[in-house]
Amino acid sequence: MMPFSPARDFLHATLDGSFSAARHWQNDTLDIAWPADGVLTLQPRHHDAATLDHVLLSAGVHGNETAPIEVLNRILDDVLAGRLPLHCRLMLVFGNPPAMRNGARFIDYDMNRLFNGGHRQQAQAREAGRAAQLETLAVDFLQQAAPGSRRLHYDLHTAIRGSVFEKFAIYPFTDGRPHQREQLLWLESAEVSTVLLHSKPSPTFSYHTSHHAAADAFTLELGKARPFGHNDLTRFAGIERALRRLLSGSTAPLPAYDAARFALFSAKYDLIKHSEQFVLHLADSVENFTALPDGMTIAEDGEIRYVAEGGSERILFPNPKVGIGLRAGIVIQPCQLT
Ligand SMILES: [Zn+2]
């Protein structure tokens, strides 16, 4: 029997701490497994599962980023009730349930800095064990895909600050694999046409699945973080519609790639906070993707000065409050696919 119902859905089962041990069950059309707190896998019965696309959807890696959690929960409800047919294998992950219960970004440590083995350096953090668990579950799931079926991972977030481009994607470092135009076109169909192409490994969930499972994986920043129940989910209609079509195998044919429809950026360098003397010369309220005029001093750190060059650079994820040795922002610049 199904351990939760539309009246007490998976999100509320997670927030209530209902998970006790791994379980499996079936309904008319689906095989369902609940292998861990906040993790559910679903596959259509009567299909050769390995030949289906394998889709990992995650939200709540930052526990206070509630809108994507609510969007995924709504989609899941429709899949479980048979209102949305499933034509892939789906793993749905609510990343950090203890933080979600507290309405907090994290309990001890930012979990999206603990993947790709990063948890081993922060073993005392409560998020460390969870990151290790999700690494294993996610990679084991994606690696069950047969050759020729797609391995996709979309990790959904909302940002702390406003953004010049409200929605954007981070395409993690691909370890030399070519960037997939088809994926950019799908993102555009989800109303995400600003993309940062990352140029080196990072301790994020999406880089982990890209690197260890060769998934087409993305971190999606979809708007601003608000508490449960305070989200205007119509602002997330683009991603919700695109995900529903993806899961049900009804994505419309995508147009030819046209670079003019995208704003692509690459990371130029990280602003590193080397000492307590670090000063960021940007207002606390500065938005992501704010342009940095040529010659502007972006930050100072003792003898070090970070100066903007050329006028087309922009700032991403500025945060002068990080610890010593950590990244206090990324300077990015426009780029094209090669
Ligand atoms: Zn986030």
C-alpha cells in the first residue's frame, strides 16, 4: 500500500519525518520505491526500465528554497495519481529535509559545497552524511540507464538575491564533453536562456552527477527564495510545464540552435577572500549579473585589488561574509559555444 496520499503528500510526509525504512510498492501503472528520507524513485511498469530516459529532479538542497520543492511535489502528486503519465524513470530528491523543516538554507554547512567528495573535509557537519548518501543514490540511479537512453539531472534552486536575469542555469564543468545544444534549447523551452558555463570542477550536486554519471546536469536558479506558502508558483510556470512534458515524453520538437536567443557566460575568475581585510565594493543589495564598468575596483584584500576590465564583465553570487579562503563572488564574461 501507498504510505502517503494526496491528503498527506510526499512533501508533508518528508516534513513530518515519516520515513523509517526503505520500502517499495506499486500502483496500477508505477513501481515506486522510497529508499531514503526525501527520496522517491518511480518507473512505469511493463517497460524495459533501462531503455527509458533516467531523470533526476532535485530541490531543497538548500532547505529554504521552497518554490521548486512545491513545484516538484505538485508534479509528483499528478504522477502518483495517474494524471500525468510517466514515460521515463524518475528519481525525485528533496535534498536537505532537516533544513526544510527549519526553514533554513542549511543546518551546519552549505550542502551544495559538499558533493564530489567535499563532505569528507566537513565530516562533522550534519549535511556531510546526507551529501554522501545522495551521491550514491543519484549515481546508482543514473548509471542504470542503458546506452542510448538519456541521463538528466536538474537541481532546482532559488537565489538569495535578485538577478538582472531572473532565471538562469549553471552548466557544470563537463570534463571536456561537448556542451549539448539540445539541452540549452530545452532550458529555453523552460524560460531559462541565461547560462553560465562553468570551467572547473565544483562541489555541487549537478557537477557530481555530471562527473560521476556522465549526466547532462544543471543547477537551475529560478527566482527568489521565500517561505513555504508564500510563493507565486505562476512565476515558475515555464519550468513546471517543461518538466511535465519531459516526464510524460511530450516535449515539442525543439527549434534549431540560435546563439542570439541565449545569454551565455563563462567564469573568468573567483573573488577569493584571503583575509579579514577583504572589502567588496558592491552594495549589499547588488543583483546577480550586475555589469562591472571598465576600471571599477570590485574588491580589495590587503595588497590585492580586483579591477573590472573591458566593461562586459558581470558579478555572480557576491557574498563578502564567507569564511577566509572561500569564494566571495564570481566575475563572469560573455561567451559563445565552441
Ligand atoms: Zn540554492
